[in-house]
Amino acid sequence: MSDQLSRVFAALSDPTRRDMVARLTGGDATVGELAAPYAVSMQAVSKHLKVLEEAGLVTRSRDAQRRPVHLEAEVFDLMTKWIERYRQRAEERYQRLDAVLAELDNDEHNDEHKQGLAGAPEEGTAS
């Protein structure tokens, strides 16, 4: 699992490949369709697709004369589970920090209140 996760994150480290993945969320596309917005050769686009394919993010099929590229959404489940595990841990740490800060703030407020009372004249006495 971690090897595939490493390949997925490495594949998505490139902005062109991230853009291709984002575009494939709208549906399958051919290599030519994916290459259209980029000022790179078809060979360069094919290399990007090969990296995405090796990471398991896309597959290619044959549809008559077309060879559409298909996004494999299940791989995102793997990434999401990994990220979510660490997000939950971070959230728990932030909640503990918030509790400590609230307690410190409350203690500080109580100390200021006690100091204010100590300097105030008692009720019923002349000041």
C-alpha cells in the first residue's frame, strides 16, 4: 500500500499531471484531447500519462479507433484514507491545545479578578 501511495503522490507532484487528473474528473479523454492545452509534444504528454498509469491513477482502453484515458477514482480513496488519518490526529492535538489555552486564559482571568478584589475596599468601611 505505501509503495502505491508513494507512486501516487510522486505522480501528482507535477502540476501538468495534476491538471490532467483534474480534467479527467469530467470524463474520459484521448491523449490528443489531454495534450491540447499544453505547449508540449504528444510524446511528453504520453510520458506524463505513463507516470499516472504506473501510479494506478489512470487506465487506457480501446474504443474502436479511440484509446480513451480513464481516471481510476478508487486510488483517491487510498489517498483520502491516508490523509484523513493524519488530519484526525492533528485535529485531536489542536483540540487538546485549545483546552490548555482556555484553561490558561481562565486561570489568568481568575488571578486578575482576585487581584482586583484584594485591592478593593471592603463593603461598609470608609475608604
